[in-house]
Amino acid sequence: MIRAAQAGVGVLLAALLGLQAWVVPNVADGFAQIAPEFEGLRTPGVALVGILLLCVQLALLCVWRLLALAGDGRLFEDRSFRWVDAIIGCVGAAMVLVVVGCGVIGEAGAGSPFILVLCVLAVALGLAIALLLGALREVLRRAVLLQDQVASNA
């Protein structure tokens, strides 16, 4: 089961890499041709989306590492926390990028109020994910403590 999950993470990473390398720049080029007045947003847009996808890729690599620890029966060790913390950091960085992107779009006058609603929803979703991961980190912490107590009593 863990190997299948790792394979799924690998497929997602490959798909995101393809998006980052080919799809995003092509979509930006197409948008620049349709709306030449926003040509100046092409480079910052591609950069921001590329960095946002990099955050997702880094989070998936952390998930891969957690799956590997679980497969080795070592998930409930202190070093698992750094991977969970890294995922939470990736979510935080992604939320900052969304806010920066909204600022760039707003400053250029390229967005409608709908874009602002999407940005607020994206930040709310990111906050919910970060809080959920924080709760799961606490569950992991308690499991590690419980395992340590059991080991010391044996």
C-alpha cells in the first residue's frame, strides 16, 4: 500500500513538473497574445506560478519521505516532525505567494473582483490545510510519546 502511495506521489511530481515546464509558460504566452495590454504580467505570472508549484512539489517530497519512514516502521520517531513541519512551511509559503500574486494582479489592474474572492478562498483553504496538518502533527507527537512510554516500561 505504501509503495502504491509513493508511486502516486511520483506521478503527481512528474505531472507538476510538466505543468511547470511546459503548460504554464504556454498558457502565459497564449494569454499575452489574447490580451497584449497584460504582456508585462507574463514573466511575474510564470515565476509566481512556478514557485507555487515548487512549494507543492516540495510538500510532496516530504510526503514521500514520511511514506518511506512508515514503510520502514519508523514513522513514530522524532525525525518525522521535521518533514511535517516542512510541509506546513510549504503551505505557508504558498499562501504568501497567493497574496503576492493577488497584489501583482491588483496593481496591474488585470483582475476582477472575482479574482479577489478566489485569492481569499485560496488563503482560507491554505490556512485550513495548515491547521489540519498542525493537528496531525500533534497526533504524531502524542503517538511518539506513547511509543516512548511503552518502550521504557518494557
